[in-house]
Amino acid sequence: MTSFAIVSEKGQVTLPKVMRDELGILPGSRLEFRVAPDRTLQVVVLSTGAGSLFGLLAKPGEATRSLGDMDAAITQTVKRRARRSA
């Protein structure tokens, strides 16, 4: 898939909708930018918005989770999605 975008004066780029949809990129998604040795830009989707964290917090009547448990769940989700998009 090939698409084009223009960099604004502030250095901002709007990703084409077809790419956002294909990659599941939502508002709040985290992206990692890498410059390869051949000077190409690589963008990796790390997470797809705050909605991807739904269900990590305890519901009424459930035991609370520690920050360590939440960090581990977030890390696991990010790694799984990174492998899926690679």
C-alpha cells in the first residue's frame, strides 16, 4: 500500500485514513519512529489508543490490581500487537 502525506510547518503529518484503518490506529495511539541505516523512516504502532486498555481496572466487587500487574498487562499487550504488525 502506498500513500502520500505532507509535513506541516509544525512537523505534523496526517496519516491517510486507509492506513489508519488498516493498522487500527486510533486517537491516542502510540507510534515509534525509527530511521533505518538507508535513511528510510519506519513507523511501528505500539498501542492503539486508550480503548485498548479497557478492562484492566477492577470492577466493583473484584480484587484490585497492583501497578505492577497493570504494567505487566500493558507491556504484554503492546508486545503482542507489535509482533502482529511486524
